[in-house]
Amino acid sequence: MSHYVIGDLQGCFEPLQRLLEHLNFDPAADRLWFAGDLVNRGPESLQVLRFIRGLGNTAVSVLGNHDLHLLARAAGGRAGRRDTLDAVLAAPDRQELLDWLRHRPLLHEHEGWLLLHAGLPPQWNLAQARRAARQVEAVLRGPDHARFLSSMYGDEPALWSPGLRGHRRLRFIVNAFTRLRYCDALGHLDLRPKGAPGSQAEGLMPWFAVPGRASRNAEILFGHWSTLGQVHWPEHRVWGLDTGAVWGGRLTALCLETRRLTQVECPEYRRPEGGKLD
């Protein structure tokens, strides 16, 4: 059995099929992990959701910010300027797909590997990260999920505190797991910069490079950061698997057993605005 971890798809279904052919993927024996952002920006979000849901226990996907945005849209939220979610929202199996997506985790663990979409604040150890993920997952899977999704957006609070309560606490957890790239040494999140390390303002650093990060002993797999510039950061024990598929980059898979990367080139489905990828 091989475990393959695949970076952000964002509706890029055809490259996924080519990647699986390169991997000689066998659904009877192998397992697929997806780093979130299954949908949006690319042209085939509906096909991606149907395919991965159809894999059943063969596939695991964590939630990304675009996945949560789809759930918020379905709950009555406003569309983004560059959304490509109409086919999902109009599909006859819309409710089945949305219910399936709503039950995906924020954090997945297996034999020392952690899979999440964006990052962990430096204050959280693994036990704290697990507890935080489970809190949001319980709300998303519960009857009050629509109200939470309507209050999910926003950059504050920027700093974790065990005393955070209610939607402010849940919003911080969502922002960490699905939007984080940079923070300062004390763990204040700055969710605005999207460029490669070295382009950020003074005092900011990649979340995984904060000295003394409490999760530094875990091997972490994540997506979300298409401008990161490299996949493996061995000194920090992290793998950033978003290699810009929707922007004309590559779709990347990591085999956990061999640590071998496999990539396929992708069409440029979307052109970044202002030179920034999201």
C-alpha cells in the first residue's frame, strides 16, 4: 500500500487524472490524501468533488479556505469575484456533496504525519491543535453550522489565547488551519502577505520557521501556499504541496513511503490579479 498526498486541486480535475496515471494509482490498494482546496478557481470543481467523494475510505481530504467558502456560499453567503462554484451549487447531487464536504476534518494524522491545509500557530502543540480542530469540526457537522459559516470571515483575532470564546475562538482556529502563511515570533497572524519567504515585511516569518514552534517535532504536510518556492523544508520538517496547479504551475503528489515527489504540468486556468496568487 502507498499513501499519496496531493496538493491543492482547486477544480483541476483533468490534471488529477493524469497525475493518478503517472502514480499507477490502485484504489484497491493505495490511499490518497488531499491537502484541501478541492474547489474554486479551476473549471471542474463539481467533477473533483464527485470523484473524491466516490473514492470513499480510499481518500482523505482536509478542509481548505476555498472549501469552507463553498459551504458558506451554499448557506447564503456572498459570491467572490473569481468564484467558479456555480456548477456545484446547481448540481442535482448538491446536498450530498455539501454534506460530505462539511464532514471533512481540519487535521488528519497517520503514523507521525500531520495533514492540514495552511498552518499551525507557533503556540500550539499537537494536543492543542487536535482539540482546536475538533471544536470547529463539531460545529461544522452540527445543526448550527450555517450561523457559524456566516460569521467565519475576518482577520481578527490575530493572536491565540485559551480565553477566546464563541465565534472569535472558532474564527481564529479556521484562519490558522486554512489561511495562515506568516506570523511574528509571538504568534500574531498576518493573513495579508502571500509571496514567497523573503518578500514579507520585517518581523514576519513563515509559520513553520518560528523559533521554538511547539509543533516542531511533527512531520507536517500542507498546501495553500503556491508561491512558497520549494516543497520540502527539511530543517523545519514540513512539506508544502501547493505548487500552483490552477495558475499554470504543477500538481504535486508525495509518496509517504518513499518520500518521492511526482508532478504533472497544468494549464493556466486562472491568471493571478496584481501578481499575487491566493
